[in-house]
Amino acid sequence: MTTLVVRGARILGGDAADLTIVDGTITAIGTASAAADATVLDADGLVALPGLVDLHTHLREPGFEQAETVATGVRAAAAGGYAAVFAMANTKPAADTVAVVEQVAELGRRAGLAHVQPIGAVTVGLEGKRLADLGMMARSAAQVRVFSDDGHCVHDAQLMRRALEYVAPFDGVIAQHAQEPSLTVGAQMHESPLAGELGLGGWPSVAESAIVARDVLLAEATGARLHVCHVSTAETVDVLRWAKARGIRVTAEVTPHHLILTEEEVRGYDARFKVNPPLRAATDVDALRAALADGTIDVVATDHAPHPIETKQAAWADAAMGMVGLETALAVVQESMVETGLLDWAGVARVMASTPAQIGRLDGFGGALEVGAPAHVALVDPAGRAPIGTEHLHGRSTNSPFLGHSLPGRVVHTIYRGRQTVLDGVVA
Ligand SMILES: NC(=O)N[C@@H](CC(=O)O)C(=O)O
């Protein structure tokens, strides 16, 4: 029997209490009388959150191990306070078969620092032409419930409709990368006067919102669950508000980078700021923050997208798209949402742990820190403001837009299944 006593943590930012954890389960909350053989972890002044859950992580294995592996990716996850991540299907081969989703799940079990929940591809090879065998992946040992072609839009309406119809009976969800391809040919950044000034092809907001408008109507017509990946524009927020008011079963995510960075970062042509969907205008950032605060957007998801740094040292138009985000997500949410009064720590737990787990139908994660609950805990120092350096990045890639930026909040300890996966910022 292993006993861990976490002393003096502020549960969801509230009153301080001790957490007693025995064999991976929270057995007491209050003043602990530590048994002689207990490990005691000083959490005085730290905020205790449920271990975070990320609905949108690119772990890159199999096929792109030079960017990240499952083993390196879960190190980044633990460092960021995560207990579970949903691994996107744009691997090589794509996660469009039972073999690949079960391989990813097994790699996660071996890595051991966080739960890895595979996402299945919607279409074979993410090509948008033929449905993958969604039912087989759902019935597999990986128990896939989230399906996505992220990186690519399921553009064909008939395929999207059939995918929604197919997953409804087993309560699956289609997570759409909303990008109308015919409107984003050659797109390099947000379509705006700045794009003209910088001479870069524009990615118009309507290319996202038009797909979301179509998809919410398909979700209504099929009664199935739709999840909208990386919402980036005010127009999409308006569509979501309308759809939710009609009772359509749609959920949505926003990334940390879209909550705090704007297209102005593109001025220096530093490709660390190149991402799909692109960084938008300040008005979009404001709309996204308000939507996350009022529940129109349900969760924060990192879209952790590792790329070898040399793919970011190319000219803007040739550079890879994407940013790592697991390690800095909580700090960005603290800065953009908590310090602005838009969310309290209970709200942070909702949008970064309980609701992502609920959308992904992942039992045993994201639940309240209460007696009897599995012991997945993130312990955060809200006053831990520091400039982000590569020493804060624990995955294989360092393509973070926040390097050199000062961010608040530091994940001091992470506990996963009762085990300390991060201690004083050091990943086990
Ligand atoms: N978000 C990104 O900019 N990149 C993602 C895929 C994608 O959504 O384009 C990646 O897998 O690198």
C-alpha cells in the first residue's frame, strides 16, 4: 500500500486542505495525520486542480517520431498538469484502423505518465473520400469515441452526414477541422489588411464559419454529436451560439494560443506563429474569451503540434504549421481568463478537465477532487510567473510561440493514478 499526503493545497483555489491518497485513490480530504510510511508532499499555497484532460494533442507516433513520440509527448503532458490526452489521427499510417489505434493506446500504457486515448480518423488516410471503419475502432480495445481528420476538413457533406449517423448509436462524436478548402488555397495567415501589407495569402474567417454552419445543421438533422476543433473566429462563435440555442448537440474547443495571440505576431515572419487555423484579430480573441467564459465554447484544447525546429526556420510560406502547447496551456489560461476575471479556478477545472473528459466519454478522468475519486491532480503555483525557456518544454520539439514570453502560473507537481509524475517541475 502506498500513501501520499498532499499538504495544504487550495482545492480549486478555495480553502487549504490535505489530500490523502492511497494506492491511486483519494481517501481523505481535510487535516491528514500522515501514517509513518506516507510520502508527504508540501503543497502550501498551491492550487489543486483535477489532472487536466486535452481533447486535441498531436503525438506524431507512428510515422513522425522526429517531431514527437508518445513517450516524449506524455512528458510534455505531465509537465503541463495533464493526466490524459486524446491523440489525433494524422500519424503515418493514419489512425484509421484498429491496428493503429490499439498501437497508440499500447504506446501510451508503456509511456505511463498520462493516459493516451486514441482518436480515430473519420476517413481512410484522412483523404475525405471513404469512411474509415469507425465501428471497428469503437469496438476495439482502444474504445475510440472521438473521430477526427484534424489537419484536414471532412469536406464532403454526404460523408460528414454518414459519419455523424454512424457514430450516434455508440455515442461517438465527430471532431471537425472546419476549413473550406476552396476558400483557403494558398492561405498563409488571417485574411485581413495586414495580410495584404505582409504579402501573405489570406485564410478568411468565413472558411471556418461556413463549414461550422453546415455541420451544425447536419448534426441537427442526424441527432448526432458534433465537436468543433480549434474555434478561431467571432463568426464561428455566433454560429455556435445560434446552434446551442436550438438545442443542437454541438461542443467546441478553443486553443490557448487563440486566446492570447493575434495576427500581429506574424509581422516578424517568425514561423513559430504559423498555425492552422491562423492567429486572428484582437476582436476575435475577445469573442473567443467571452465565449469560453459563457459556455458557448466548452473547453480549452491545446492542439499541441510539435514540429522539428528546422521546419520552422524556413521561409514563412514553406514553414510547417503548428505550435506545441501542453506545457504552457494552463499558464496561458490563467493569464487570459483567470487574471481577467473571466474564469475562476473551478471554471478552469471545468474547461480543462471535467468537460473535455465528458465530451470524450473518458471515464475516470476530470472528476471532482473528492473522496473515492481517482488521484489525478495538478498542483499549480499561481504566482510562479517566469519567462518561458526551452527548459520548460519537455517534449521532443520546441516550436512554442511563448519562448521568451513571461507567463504566470507554474505546474509544480502533477499526480497521475496516485503517482508523482512531476515533482517541483521535474518530470519523472
Ligand atoms: N494546427 C496546426 O497548425 N497543425 C496541425 C494540423 C492542422 O490542424 O493543420 C499539425 O498536426 O501539425
